[in-house]
Amino acid sequence: MISTRIRIGSIILAGGFVCGHGWRYYRRFRMHHHAPTRLILFFVVIPLLAPFQAAAGPQGSYANRPLPVFELHSGFWINLHHSLYQEARERKERSQKEKDARDSQKSSKSSADTKPALTAAERKIWNEAVSFYVAAYADKDLQFSTELAQLKDQLGDFEDCDELSGRVRKFCDAGLPPQLTQILESAAPVYRARIWPEQDRANRGWIARVSPLVISQGVAISERLAEIYQARWPRQKIRVDVTSYASWAGAYTTTDPLRVTISSLDTRNQGTPALEVLFHEASHGIAEPVQAAIIRECRQRDKAIPRDLWHALVFYTTGEVIRPILAASVPSDGSIKGSAQGYTPYAMREGIYQRSWNEYLQLLQRFWLPYLNGSVSFEDAVAHMVSAL
């Protein structure tokens, strides 16, 4: 066993919409074997097997009660995958900007080159893995590539295995392409020894900080969001993979099954606002009625379907639901960003409306907020927004 994780319940099988465009993911290939049977943990630290115990570092502390709504994981293989993907993207971007031979040689070094105490042999293995990712995945989006969404889910399902090929334990055959299996298993010892302990500590620290708010507020927020969207919140807990890197956005959601990936290091995900990020991402699994209603109203009025109105609405809704809760919270680390008078929702704080959604913000404030306050119906709110486009 090589992963340290917080797990409540079983793997999520619910579907939903994906952050950005609402695209659905469909399986392109199936696993050859089922994921290994796992023990359900109630915030008990998993002891690592002897060969990896020294590398894992201190376990840290967690909440002593199970989480509602979410199950939070810090998994070895998913974090290795995202680390290789991140360095591959960075390497490709640098190589495109630096064309002469000397600068190309300099830019071809991955960020692993800055990791402490890498031997020449380790550096060679790691850079070969990054090179494979440059060729195979650097041009693909973690969120919108069906291949990468499938790969992420499989690596999560097999997080309790210390191999992916099934050579030692048959049920640890993850069914990945042979070359990818070889790359990941070759890079694993370097990652485990030099990079993973620090990333795992950061992931577990993030989990420990957000857990109290999920415990105290999670059920009420999920019920309120489901009521707003006129949908059902998933019966099973939504899996959240906590990683050092989680795309350029800092977090993303894939479906079939519905899963969230969130960066523990991204500055946008720190402190109390992490609760909003969690519920914004999870809302993509229940927001289908909103997009369906927008499309229906646009067709009735012979109007072009606005590409991102539903997504702006999800940002706005999550912020408005969580704003009073977080405004009343007192952060222990002073990490809340916004005015002294209260909490500033994510989209406002990060300037998302100002950059491209200012028209949508005006529509939401004028027509959707009254629905949130109970003054108008869901149907009327959507109809008025579309009519005003």
C-alpha cells in the first residue's frame, strides 16, 4: 500500500456535468480487472507497508469524525500522474519559446531538476517519464480529454496498489497501456523518495484544514444547492482527489463517475474559501436542470444558446449560498480574501465576471438572485434571464 487517504463510503457512480462546457465523458476502454476491495476508514491514518514507511513522513492529524458529502483522498498514483503532466506542460511551453540550442537544452530540464538530492540515475528516469508525457499528454486537457479522465479515474481506483501491472498481485492490474504502466512504475521509486512525501503532507494538511467546515456545514449546503437546482445530490459521497497540481484552474470535475480533483497548493484553494471551491466543483454534478432550462428557453425564443451562462450561474449560486456561512467563520490562518465586512465569493475575488462575464453577472443579480431569495420561481428566473440576453 503506498497511498495515504481519507475515505468514507465507496466509489461514486453518479454522473453529471463537467466544469466549463457541460460535456459528458464516456469510457473509451474498460479496466481489465475490478479495483481491489478496500477497507473503509474513519479518519484513521493508514499505516504504510514497511518498504515505504520511512519515505512517507509523519502522518499528521485529521478530524476524528467521518465527513458528510465528500470523501477526500491523497493518492500516490494520481499525484504522480498530475506531477508528470504538469512538468510536461511546463517543458513544452518553455521549449516553444526558446528555440536556440543552448536555451533549448536549458529549458528541457523539468522542475524535477530542482528537487533535492536527485542522483544522475534518478534524474534520467524522471526526465524520461516527463518526455513520455510531453509526447503523449501535454497537448491534451486534463478535464476535457476523455482519455485523461479515464486514466485519472483508474489511477484513483488502484491507489491501494504498489504496482499497476499485476505482476505481483493480479488484482493490481490497472488495465493501462503497457508503455504507460512501465513509465509510471519506473518513475514511482524516484517520486516516492524525493517528491511524494512533501506533496502528501501538503495534501493531508489541506484535508485537515477543510474537514471541520465540511463536517459542520456540508449537509446543509448540499441540501440547499440541490433544492436550488431542483435536482438530487448524489446519494454516495463524492470522491475528491487532492493533488499538488490540478490543471490551470486549480480544480476540475469529471463525470461518469462524478469526481473532483483539487490542488492543495493552489493559492485560490487555501483557507476557508476552499469550502466554496469544493461545492462549486461538486455542483457540476447536479446543475443539468439549469443548462437544460436555458437551452429550452433559448430555443423557444429563437436565440443563440449562451455558452457559459450556466457556468456563471453555478459560480454565482455557490458564492451566494456559502457567503453568509463563511462571513460568519473566523479563519485561523487569516486566509480569507475580501472585505472586512464579509466573505467575497470566488468569482468576484478572482475577477472572473470582470474579465468576461460582466453581462451575465448583471442578469444573475437582477433575475436569479430573486429566485435564490424565494421571490420568483425557477422557471420565471430562467425565462427572464434568457429574455434579457
